[in-house]
Amino acid sequence: MHSIPHPQVIMKRSQKENIIKKIFFAFSFTSIVILGLIVFSLFQEGLPIFKKVSVAGFIFGMEWYPTYDPPSFGIFPLIVGSFIVTCVATIIAVPMGVLAAVYIAEVAPPAMKEIFKTLIELLAGLPSVVLGFFGMVIVAPWLQDTFDLPTGLNIVNAALILALMAIPTIASISEDALYSVPREFKEASYALGATKLETITQVTIPAALSGISTGVILGMARVMGETMVVLMVAGGSAALPRSIFDSVRPLPASIAAEMGEAPFGGDHYHALFATGIVLFLLTFLFSLISDYIANKYKEVGSGTL
């Protein structure tokens, strides 16, 4: 028979659990406070620009000439540039990342699994500036020569490099989601006569959709907020693109390129912080939409099973 723990032992365990809970709460609360201070500073420095230009004029303005006299503070071309680069990178990264995860988790032999996992981890560890140099030195001349373009620094170049950055995140988290699917589900599918391909497409992936969508969310969040790559390979043109081979200047690139030149406390300075507010709100909206989609996928996966 098992002995009943002494009351003092139970009390000590309870005290330790309370201490651990308080430590976790302190760290969580500190993170929330820091985030709140960052958001407060962002709005404090960005809102003064709206005394010079309306919110609608700032967001939907077609000209970004903050150093002209008079200046123009229209960031709509920057928003469009961010949106297009993110969409093209998503189209490239999501299929490659998810299919890589399916291959590693369900198809590859053990030796190949280790090789591919190592390569993906290595790709995830590459600094963004190194990938930016790769885009400038290798990808840009190839695009320029292959498609007879004025410049290889454009949307396609930026999207390709950003997709390389997002693939490891999508693949790693999707792989974990696929591994978390109970083995009984697969065995039941095989027992009913399903092939391996049918089991993967109709059982495993639907059951892991919630985790896969989480990987996609995190991968695209990195794409949306990436600065160095788009600063180096997107071209830097603050104008509306007419094709995917045109140069653009996404929001993060504009902030990074101009903050060092903006006089402290000036209109240009406040306009860049307001651009940061727009980027923050877009990222927040993107996260809400993605979270909603992830929950819907979770319901669909549960219903399928």
C-alpha cells in the first residue's frame, strides 16, 4: 500500500507550486508591460503627424516625399508594396514548407529525415543580411538577365528571399503538428484499406491543420515584419508597382532607411513612427485573421475525424 504524504510535505509542495505560479505570472506580466510601453511610445511619437495631414490622407496618399517643401506623407504605395511582397512570399513558402514537413514526418526514411531537418535548421539560422546579400549578388543579376529587366531588385527577388526565411518556421512547426497526430488514427485508416497517400491527405493533414496553420501564421509574421531583406533587395521605389517585376519599398524598409536621416521631433520623424503604427495595426489584424482561420481549421479537422 502507498503511504499517505505527511501534511507538512503537502504544504511544502503547495508553497513551491505557489512560488512557481508567481514567478510565471511575474514574467508574463513583465512581457505585457513591456509590450504596452512599446505601443504607448509608438503612438506617442506617431500621432503628432496627424496635425499636419489627415489619417485618410496619410494612409491613402499616393506620394511619399517627406523631405520636399511642402512635404508629402502618403504611404499607400508602401502599404501596397508590403502586401504584394507578403502575398507572393506566402504563395511560394506555404506549399514548400508544408510539403517539406509532410515528407520529413511521413515519407522520408530515418537517414533522410536527419539530413533534411539539419538543412532546414541551418537555413533558419542564416542571418537575414546574408540572405539579403545572396539576393543582391546572385538572384538579382539572374532575374535581370533571364527576364530582360531594368533591375533585379524587385518584388520577385524580395519574395523569393523572404520565402526562404519563412520555410524553416512553417516546416518545423508543421512537422511537429504532424507528429502529434495520434498513431491510432493512421492505423485505423490503414485498417480500412486506405493507402499511405490517402491516409496522409485525408487523415493526417486534416488532423494537423490547426498546428500547420499556426506555422503558417508565424512564418508570415516574420515575412511581414522583416526589414533587412526588403531593404536590400526590394528596390526601394516608393511608387505603386505595375507588375511583380517592379521595385517597391515596403513599410519596414522605409522606416529603416529613413529613420537615421529624419530630424528628431520633426514631421518626417513623426511620420515614420506613424508608419510604424500602421505596420503594427496591419500585423495585429493579420494575426487576428490568422487566429480565426486556425480555429476554423481546428474545427474542420475535428469534424473530419
